[in-house]
Amino acid sequence: MAEKTQTEACSFVVGDDGLATWSDLHRDAWIGMLETHKRLTRALDAELEAEHGLSLSGVECLGRLAAADDRAMRLTALAKATGLSLSRISRIVDTLEARQLVERRSSAGDARAVEAHLTPGGLDLVRHAQSSHFASVNERFFEQLSGEELEVLARVFGRFVPREAEPCLGGESSQD
């Protein structure tokens, strides 16, 4: 068996000065992924803000509420689903509530818990925002890739999808 090169054997190297640096291959993959994410999210966030007055996180919250049973979720569940802190979700919901896109209500099953309920205006706005957002993602990202490249990305990044997001991938949805 052929000996592995340093690039194949180690993703990073510690120099004589004690500082770590990525191998060229790992640097290109990691920094490329980070830069792609940064540039896309900044552009998409700016578009959503200009067109709909919403951030990416705001659209995600509205979208999750639209897809939830009774178009409502506990704030703690919304925070977990989005990967955001409860305080961040609370601030987003404050903004959405001020625009009458959501309403806060005490949970029927637990008066200590607070739920966000999507309003008809919120549902209408998220439909328009998602439509323009998906078109922009398609233009800025998917149209830049060949079918083969898209398949590779789906296989690679699909491995990192949290289990709770699997129903979004077209699989069977589990009922709680």
C-alpha cells in the first residue's frame, strides 16, 4: 500500500512556531465552504430584508410556524428547531409580533410555556418571502453547479443533517 502524503494523513500541520495551518486540500475545502456560506447568507439576508423586511432567521421562524401543527410552536421548540438560542428567538418573535405576523400566547397545556402563533398576515408574508428566497437560492447557488456537483454536495453535506431534520429530506415523518 502506498504511503499517505502529509495532506492525506493530517488535515493540519503545527509549524515550528506552534501555530497550526491547514493542509492545502483541507484549507481549500474548509475555507471554501465557509466563504460560500458567508457570501450567500449575506446576499440572501440583504435581499429578504430589502424585499420583505425579514431576516433569514425571521423567514425560517415563520416557515417553521407555517409547517407546524395549528401553525404554532413553543418558543423553546422553535429555538431548538432553528438552532438559535431562546433569547435570540424571543427577540425575533418580538419583531415579528410588532408587525402582527405572529402572536404570543400561553400554552394551553402548560401556562408557564409561551407559544408563537402564526397570523394570517404572517402566513401570507412567509409564502411570498419563501418564493423569492427559493428563487434567489436557485439562481445564486444551484444554477452554479452541474448535476454531478449537486449530487456530490448532497451526499457529503447530507451526512451532517441532524436527525430531526430528516423529514425535510423527503423521508417518512415521525409523529411524536
